[in-house]
Amino acid sequence: MAISVAHEVQSSTRLSRGLITAVRVITGMLWVQNVSWKSPQPPNYGGLRMWTQDAVDHPVFPPFSWLVQHVVLPGFPLFGALALAVEILLGAFLVVGLATRFWAVVGIGQTLVITLSALYVPGEWFWSYALMFVAHFAVLATAAGRFGGVDAVLRPRWAARNARFLLLAS
């Protein structure tokens, strides 16, 4: 009986680790795949400027819309390049499983910005944003890089060096 229970726990743990690894990698791939339409080239920046304008045209939270209209859009080349860089890094770090807790927080923030920009655009599906939040919170809560990621390899080294920020980020 004890052997059977131990085997079930071990199988469950292996399955849980595999599933959270899949959530982390798929979430990272979501960001990588969606970077493809965000060109850093003017005038439309691959459509990113249009989606940013939607925050003004279809306001979700008026103070955010004001910020976009008066700060982000006038300085769009900088903000567009920043969004592109953040999303490339976000996807890459989640895929390889490095500093996953930190990048999960970045993903939550970026998802919030996207939600505040596009949620009320006609035809947008609310649940896509909810699912993005859930995926990032799952990666954050489970420290998903510790399973099949670079965090699993580097954490012992960081612990030996007492690198608290790196331990927390992973």
C-alpha cells in the first residue's frame, strides 16, 4: 500500500512539474509569436501604434487613456521600441526559464497595459486577457523556471553566493 501511494505522489509531482513547465514555455511563446507584428519602423510600427491609439479611442480607464494620449503617443518611437524590447525579453526568458518570477511580474504588468489599451475595442475577447493574467500568476506562484528551466541549474549557485535578488527573481 505504501509503495502504491508513494508512486502516485511521485507521478503526480512529475505531472505537475511537466504541466507548469508547459504553461511557462507556452506563455513565453505567446509573447515571442506576438512580437512579429510590432515592427520598430515608422509610421505605423507594424500596427503597434494603432493598438496604442485604441487606448484613447476606446478608453477602459480614463487616467490611462490620458497618459497614452499625452505622454506615450507623442513619444511613440521610444515607447514602441521599449514595448518591443520588453516583449522579446519577456518571451525569451520565460521560454528558457530564467528569472521566471521577475519576468512573470513583468508579464502581468505588460498584460495590464495591453488590457487597458484594447479591452473595449470592438471584437476583443475579454477572456484572452484573463487567461494571460492567469498564466503569468501561475508562473509567478510556482516559480516555474525551477522545473525544466535555467533557474533550476543556477539557484544552487545563487544560494551559495547569497544572491537574494536572483533567488527571489527565480
